[in-house]
Amino acid sequence: MLSVIYNLFVMPVQIVVETTFVLMNRLFHNKGIAIIGVSLIIQTLVLPLYKRADAMQEEERRKQEEMSGWVKHIRKTFKGDEKFMMLSTYYRQQNYKPYYGLKSSLSILLQIPFFLAAYNFLSHLEALNGISFLFIKDLGRPDALFNIAGFDFNVLPVAMTIINIISGIIYTRNLTVRDKMQVYGLAVIFLVLLYKSPSGWCFIGR
């Protein structure tokens, strides 16, 4: 089942990532620039999807705000099965289904195929091994720009996380606490997952 999902949603994106990297590398003859080019092109391609996701999320937030008064009243007044039945009836009257709440996480869900595709391609790309770019000595290894008490400190994943959090603060300034926690939590998860990843990957980030 997982392989079917991967082949349907991730593999096509990975083919785009790989093809873009090969073309950019042939054009600039620089793997670091090719990676940045992949990031820019992928972000450009998915921008319409993100805009549509944002519109759907805004629609979902407005609908939940409209229903919040009665939903709070039902949850406060009724308990157990009676509460479930009353909520179900109210949602049906409003032509609303509980799984519509997933719309608020749509932009995050959209990132998953692109993250998996880029990570799977770049983390196994042996051509990056030993290749330097700007201040990075080896794109195929963690940047380890600083060594503190014998511990290698990887700057790029931390910088990526800071940028993601700042953009999240700007993007979520009018959103609910739940939406903000999703964005900030995702940034922290990426930091944990990618801290020891090849530095080349961090130029793509999310």
C-alpha cells in the first residue's frame, strides 16, 4: 500500500526534481547552483497549489467561525452519545463534514510529497560527495561549520529553521493558535530530521 502511494504521489515529483537537477547542472556546471535552481523551480511550480490551499484554508476558517457559537453551546450542554448526535445533526444541517477540518492542514500535507522526493534524491546523490560550494566544504555531508568542545555544529539546518519560523510568524499572524502550532511544530520537526543531513539538502530546505 505504501509503495503504491509513493509511486502515485512522490515518484512523479522525484522525477521532476532529478530532471531539473540534471538540466541545471548541465547549464551552470555547478552542483550547488543546480540544487538552488531545483529549489526555485519547484517552489515556482507548486505556488499555484499553495495559493489554492490557502484559499481553501481561509474558507474552512470562516466556516468554523460561523459555526463556533452553536458548536460550543452543544458541547457545553450535551454529553456522550447525545452530544455526538446533536453535533452530527448540526453539521449535516450546515452541509459540513468533520473531515473538512483537514483543509486547515492542506498546505502542510502538500509539502510532504515534495519533501520526500527531494530528500530521497539528494540524500542518495553520490555526485555531491566531496563537492564544495561557497563556504560549504562538502555538499554530501553535514556542513559542520563550527566545532564546539569537540561537537560539530551544523549551521545550515538551524538557519533554515530560523527562516521557516520567521516566515511562519508572518504567515500565521491572523491565524488560530492551532494553525500556528502546526507551522512552528513542522519547523522543529524538520530541524530534528535534517540536522545531520547532507548540507546540499539544506539549500532546498522545505
